[in-house]
Amino acid sequence: MTGWILKCSQCGREWVLPVSFRLNEIGRLYHFCPYCRENTFHTTVGREP
């Protein structure tokens, strides 16, 4: 499984979402941020090394 690095548009923190989908093809993603504790928009920064 691949991990994708996401960046929250609200708090600006980056975190890893462990999924095998190609998130780089989606663009923005509306997902729950574990730091803000809210559903916010995220951008895909890249793959986890």
C-alpha cells in the first residue's frame, strides 16, 4: 500500500494518508484532518518515500 502526503488547506500541516488510490490525479481532496479535527480541503504533496 502506498502512502500519500496531504497538506491541509486550513492548518497547513502535512500528514500521510495510507491508501493505494492515485490521489495525484484527483487534485483537491475533501477529507478529515487529524490536526484540525474537521473535514477540510487537502492538496496532494506527493508519495511517502
